[in-house]
Amino acid sequence: MTKLTGNCLCGAISFEADGEVPVMANCHCTACRQSTGTAFATLMFMKQNDVKISGTPKTYQHRSDAGTTMTKHFCSDCGTPLFTQNSAREGMLGLRAGLINEHEEFTPKVNVYTSSKMKATLLDDAIPAFEKMPG
């Protein structure tokens, strides 16, 4: 079991999580780059029921290139990207790893959507990389 805590920049929204983290990934898709303003998103996926959120994030939904509904959660006060959900992975919540106080708990296991990565982004050859989302 992994215990994680974190909050947005202004502190209006915080979370506590306690559970398994089956997926730790770097996502290089265009939507992740646009929604974070960074070269890629760093995500830790947990069961939504294992995450207790204090405060109410604002949400934005869009379609992924695979046709699924993506829901981005963010702080309406400071704009911090907080969580992500994918309709194809019901019951799972992606925590933005940069928010986590226990940052030593994040070790990416995979790079996805490398077909969309910025050319300047260097990838660690020891981490599996996929041009799209693996099946």
C-alpha cells in the first residue's frame, strides 16, 4: 500500500491517497502536453475510491485520439492540473505526480504516446516506450 498526499499551488484543493499504484507513467500525448503546459504528464493511477479529495476541482472533458472521454480536474483558483480520468478505465484516477509530497514514490514504468513527444524530450532507454497506449 502506498500513502500519498498533495495539494494545488494555492492549497484550496488537497488529497490523501492510500492504496496500490498499478500504473506510473509519463504520457507524451498532445492533450497531456497542452493541459499541463509541460513536455509530458507524469501520472500515478490509483482506484478513485482510494483517494480522498478535499475541495472541489473544476473539470473539463474532451475526447482522446482513441475516442474515449477524458476528464481533467483542476483548481479553479490557481489553475493547477490535479487529476485525470479516462472513460476506458472506470474507477481509476490519475494523480499528477508533481503534486505529490512523497515524490520518492514516483518511478515511471512506461512512456506512452512517444509518437507525439517533443523532439527535445530525452527518454530513458531503461523504461519501455510505446508510440500509442499499449493494449
